Amino acid sequence: MRVNILSLLLLLGAHAGLTLGQAWPFGPFVTSGRWIHNSQGKNVTYAGANWPGAADVMIPEGLQYASITSIVSGIKSLGLNVIRLTFAIEMIDDIYDNGGDKTLLVAFQKALGTANGLKVYNQVLAKNPSFNATTTRVQVYDAVAAECLKQQIYVHLDNHMSKGGWCCSTDDGNSWFGDTYFDVTKWKRGLNYMATRGAKWGNMMSIGLRNELRQPSNNAAVSATYNWETWYTNVVAAAKGVNAANPNTLIFLSGLGFDTTLAPLTTGANLGSGTVFRKSDFTFANKLVLEIHNYQNSATSCSSITSGLYTDGFNALDTTNSAIKNVFPVVMTEFGYDQTDTSYTGVYATCLRSYLPAQKAGWMLWALGGSYYIRSGTQDFDETWGLYNHDWSAWRNSNSLSAIKSMAAATLA
């Protein structure tokens, strides 16, 4: 399907004397100051949701309950324009080092056991009959992207983990550069592989280098290197590799503390040993975006949330403050709250639903789906923060959903 769609676009473009940049998704995107622009020079703001795929099975969740087509149709119905599609480096390691990517049956049986793995695999094939015994994990990513292209949804790839599993903790071996499973060389290789593959999709507009960098609590040697100077060394090198692999994609930079702060990047502060982050150091500075997460669900004051967000990275949007040395677009790639109760009426949820559209800042809610194949050892784990219900057949909370739809409309207005 992907090849046919792209071929059709190329054929139509050639017939009309157009380039792909003059048809949806009007890429590639570039940044200009605090804005993301498409090929027409128009502002682009993300409003979307996270579709996890980096856990034990290492394919996008929910396919035993629903087809890719129906899931993407649901995303479209909410007025959202992007998915944050997460992946694990382990999947790419298998391709390079372990005889090739795993088929779906092998992946499910490894994660869920022989009997349950076969059961869920058969359910996936029943809901998604284009898959078969030879379909591999990365081919599922191809299929998700193809359906998103068909329905005009952008894809933002995110490297969530190195070893596939539930994220995130300080003792999971995925925390920081050089941690137990965080092989920096393989990380860069995996990013480059997905950036190159995503270039063929037609709607992979951006990629996040790493989700929620954090200080490991069970690896003293690695913990000692947890600082901005180490961040700079590794992230800049990875960004250069991704840009070489796919010059068209935007590159999202995440910060420290589970990606809750980017403070020294915006002010040009000393990162250590005199190292300073400067946009001018990059030949592809017009491809860089900052991302930040926020889960202050217990906050009692919206002003405390927004003031903290400003100093932690949203000041990169402020073109009037002379103290801000590096102006960037900023996207909140994760925030979320319980969808089973009235959390959507609380201070935290209402604050971000107001603040982010007012800033014309992009966002991606955690999470889209109502369950996981397996999470932290529990199979068919219920995601109470998911927009979909457990079996992905309907929305979990209609009142909360209306608020999200209004937020998307205000963001994209």
C-alpha cells in the first residue's frame, strides 16, 4: 500500500508539473525562530497522541483488538494531525546483529509465551489481514505510516528505549548513555536506520532522539557522567548522524530529568568545561526542535505549572526576552491524565489545555491506546490513561474526549 500511494503521488506530481513539496504533507518541514514551517511557508503546529510501540513485543500496540485503519480513523476523527510512534533500538539491533528482524509470531511468543503469543498473533492477523507469517515488526511500522499517509496524519518517530520494555525508571538499564542496555554506538545506528526508512514513508516529518534521559540509580559509573556536557557530546553527534541519513526530517532534542528541563539550552548557559549550546554550531539549525514532558498532575495552581514550564524550556518561544539566546519551536511530546475519572476537570489538565494552544505550542497526549500487549510483566495490561477503551473499540471517556477535541481545534486554529 505504501509503495502504491507514493507512486501515485509522484505520478500526479509529474503530470501536473509539481513537486512532492506542493502536495500534502507539504514537506520537508523547517524551523524559523519559534515556528515550524511547511514547504509553503505556513506554520505547522502538532496536535496529537502517543502510539506506543517500544515495549516487549516492539510493535505498535492494540492490533489484536483493532485494525490499523480503524485506529488511524479514530485519530483523524479527533482532529489530531500527528502520532508520536515509539520504537526500541533492540528491534534494529536484531536486524543488524541477530539474523534479521523478527516475524510477528516470533515477537509475540518471545514476549507473551508460546500459547498466549500464538493466540494474540492470530488475533492481530484477523484484525489486520494484510499481515501474514512473513510480516516483520518493522513492516508493521511501514503499514502504520502508510495508513497515516492515506489519512493525512504526520508521523513523529521517537526512540523510547534501547531494550524493548515499559519506560521509564532509573534502574531499567536504559537511563543514560552507556547504561546497561544503552549502547551509544547501537543507539546512533538505530536512529539512522529508522530515519532512513522513515524517509521512504512520505509523512515521517520528525524524529525524537531519545525519550526521558535520566540519572541511573543502579549504575554508579554511568551515573557519574550524568550532566549537560555529556548530553551535548552524545546528542549533537547523534543529531548530525540523523541529519546525514535523512536531511529532510526535523530532529527533536529532549532534556534531562525525564525530559522535564531544557533550561541551559535556551539561555546559552555553560554546560560544563565552557561548553555552550549554540544553534549557530549546527549546519542544520533549521531542523532542530525542543521537546519537553510534564506530569504535574497533583499541581494545585496553573500559574505554578506555567511559570515552571517557561523557565524549563518554553522560554525558547519568547522572542522578546534578550536573555534567551536560542529561540526554538517547543513541543510537549508527553503529558496526560487518568481517563477513567474526572481528572480532565482538574487544575493540571485544564491548565495545559489552555496554556499550550495559547502558546501555539505543539503537543502529544499520553496515550492513545487503552491497553498493552504486556507491561511490566502483566499481559493485556489496562491503560487507564488511554483515549481508547481497553479493547480499542470506543473512546474511554466521552467528556474528556470532547475537551481534547476542543484543545486540538484551538491549537490548529
